[in-house]
Amino acid sequence: MNSEMLYALRDPAGIPSHPIVFLLLGVLTFALHVAAVQVMLGASALVLRGAFSANARWRRLAGTMLSTAKVAVSVAIVIGVAPLLFVQVTYDPFWYTANVLSAWWVIGFIVILIAAYLAMYGFYWRNHDLAAHPTRSAWMMVVSLALMLLVGFIMHVLSAQMLLPNEWQGWYAPDGQVDPSGRSLHAWSLPRFGFFIALSAPVVGAWLLALRRYLQGAGERDAAYLAFLARLSRPLMLVGGVVALALGAVWMATLPPTMAHFATSPWMVGAAVALLATVLVPTLLGARIDRGIWGYAVFGFGAVALIVVAAAREILRYTTLFGQHGYDALDYKINMDWYSTLTFFLTFGVLGSVTLGYLLTVAWKAGQTEGVYTPSPAVTRMGQAAVGLLALWIVHYFVVGFWVMGQ
Ligand code: HEM
């Protein structure tokens, strides 16, 4: 596949802002997506561990992690849409070809995801209070976790297939026989997939430390439960972090020759150092972890490390497609559209921060209050501003839509 062919597959209309904007947003939103995925997978694994245990602390944790997993799936799905949009803008020749080659799986992705989510809710429906009652229908949670992993694997295959344009023709017409069924998955790297999945252990370990700090702030009286959370989070972070790094090293060692240069690049080294530093943070903090916001800071460090990992992953893709196939994502034709660019950033920055800020503040304060929580006048004003902005956004959407239709 030569570079002219790849360029010919681009959208001739160009893109509405500089490609660097889409690349940076792609990195940032992928990091958020994968963080939510890892919280969800880690929490689901802890649900299973607790559901099969008779220990009261494990069962309490399983109930809490089930609530976490349910929310994390929806966050992972919603935030998954963002990198999907950005990757198909700057890398459309690659992303769409990878999708069409495995179209059956791309459509199946939605069905499998729905089944996975339903299985999780089915388990929840059967087990409203894991701390008080024996586990029922544990198989549903096993099925949910397995299907979630399959969903992630499909995404992984698409990300892998887009990097190998020289293979596309052979996959589409093996031995010269065209196979338009889209039923096959053609390329994957188990160490790469394993690396992203194994990171769920340190990520959920950091999450448990934050949960512990949150419970301390809410006046948790069960000191043994707090100690249990601390004990559990350490090996999850340390052992899980080392396993993830080992899988990352195998991924780098098994890169195809066209990408092998990347294994020793400063980006990859930087990502490894950021991950290693994060898993060591709890040890370095010592007793400080119980003071102020330090208990939450570990998750914050983890988020930064994931952004570095996401950036390294993007550089691998950019350099592979540019260096090996002559495709420069940064020279996409720009058809500057200030209106949509401004709408995006204002929606993301203003509407997003006020609405999310309000929801998080209420959820936070309610959890830290004993008895019934009554919001302060400032929090109430924030809620009113969020509703007002949402109404304004919807009105603006229809006004612009009708105006465009009338042109
Ligand atoms: C709920 C289960 C899901 C899991 C376990 C999961 C897991 C993953 C993993 C591990 C990757 C990295 C693959 C790699 O680089 O090798 C990934 C990438 C990606 N995921 Fe998900 N994912 C899930 C759901 C979704 C959903 C629902 C969407 C979209 C709505 C989505 C959108 C994406 C996109 C677009 C990428 C690739 C981004 C890029 O290449 O820039 N994911 N996902």
C-alpha cells in the first residue's frame, strides 16, 4: 500500500481544525477512557473475588465495587466515544479500513457490550446487598467480565490492524480470493492487550486508597475495614504494576521490525518511569497518605502516568504510519471552522465543568454528611447554573440547526 493510495482515502473535505488539536484530544480522551475501563475491570474482578468469599470485609467490598463497576462501565462507554471520533478524523484511511476488514466484529461489539452490561445488571438485580446475603447467580458476573474483555479485545484488534496497511490486501483477498464477510480478526498483540488490561490492578489499587480516604473523611468507624483496604491496595499496586510493566516490556520486545525502533524511544522509557513512580507513591507517602488529599493524590499521579502512556501509544502510531508508510497525520487539509471549534471547547470547558462540578460536589458532600444532606446556597446556585446552561445549549442547538436548514 503506497502513500498516494493512503492519502486518496482521506476525506477530501478536510478537517475543521488543526490536526494537532485532534491528536492531543485523542490522547487525553483515550487516557480517560482507558482509566475508566481499568477501574471497571479491576472493580469487577474484586466483585467476583468478594462474591466467592465468606469473609465479611470482602463481601462489603464486593457490594461497593459492584456500584463502582456499574458507573465505570457507563463512564468508559461515554468517554470511549471521544477517542473514536478523534481517531477517525485524523486517521480515517486506517481506522475505516481496519473496521471494514472486521465489520462483523465491529457491529458485534455493540451487541456484546449490551450483553455484558445486562449481565452485570442481572447480577446486581440478584444481589442487591452482597454484604448481608449469600451470592446468587455469580455466573452472570463471570459472563459480564469475560464479555467486557472481548469488547476491549475488538478495540485492540482495530488499533492493531490499522498499523499494518501492507497486510490489508492479503486479509481482504487471502490467496487472491476476495472475502468480503468481515468475519475475521486479523492482527493482535497479546502482550499489548495484556499490558492495558493488567494496568487495571494498580489502577483499582489506587482507587481503593482513594475510597479508604473518602471513608475516613466520612467518619468510618470500622477501622479493621480501613486497614483491610490499605492492605489490599498495596499488592494490587506493586505486584499488578510490575506485571503490567513486564507485559509492556514483552510488547516492546515483540514489536514487528518496522516498529522496533520505538522500544528504546524516550517516550516509552518515560511511560515506564511514570508508571513505576506511581506504584511507588504509596510507599513514599508513608503515614501522610491518611492526611489531607494525599490518599486521593495516588489516583491523580496514576491519571498523569496514563496520559504519558497514551501519548507514547500515539507517538508509536504516528511514527509508524509516517516513517513506514509516508502518511503524515499533521498535514491533513484544514477547512477551518471556528464556529464548531469554539462550540466544542465551550461545551467541553464551560458546560462540562459546571455540570460535572455540580454533580460531583453533590455526590461528594452527600457521602461525607451524616443523615440528610442539604446543599448550601452556593451549591444550589451551581446546580441552577448547570440547568440554565444546558437549556441554553439545547436552544442554541435547534436555533443553529433551523438556521442552517433555512440557508
Ligand atoms: C467496556 C469495555 C471496553 C474495554 C474493556 C475497552 C478496552 C480498550 C482497550 C484495552 C483499548 C486499547 C487497545 C490498544 O491500544 O491496544 C481500547 C481502545 C479504544 N477504545 Fe475501548 N474498551 C471498551 C469499550 C469501548 C467503547 C464502548 C468505546 C466506544 C464507544 C471504545 C472506544 C475505544 C477506542 C476508540 C479505542 C482506540 C482509540 C485509538 O486507537 O486512538 N471502547 N479500549
